Amino acid sequence: MLRYDTTAVLKEINVPALVLAGDRDSVCKPEASERMQRDIPDAQLTHLAPAKHMGLIEHHTRFAQIVRTFASFVLTARSK
């Protein structure tokens, strides 16, 4: 795998972010998702379980629901 590290720029993300992770992901480990949530201002972390790296396919209905809820929250907050 490539050793591409962008952790230094996480704190520069200035829009609400959704970190959606599989609880059993061996590619992007849960610790990495937790770091993204911690380092990105305004980030929300949600886990799909049980799910590996392809959680969006494994749990496509739940994935869509989580994204829809997050987008609705962001749009509502922005319109206030």
C-alpha cells in the first residue's frame, strides 16, 4: 500500500465532516477513524457494524441513512 500521509492537514478542514467507518476494517483501522474524528474540527464519527472496509456495500441501506441524516443536520444547521 502507498504510504500517503495527510494527517497534518486534517485540522485545516473547515466544513462539517462525517467519518463513517467499518468496525472491523483492516485497511483503515478504527484507530485511524478515531484520529480523523479527533483532528478534524466539527467531525462526526459513526461506525457500521459488523463491517469491514466495504461497509457502504455491506450495509448500503444503513450507510445511506447515516449520510442522509448527517446531510440533513448540516443543511439545517447552515440555514439557521
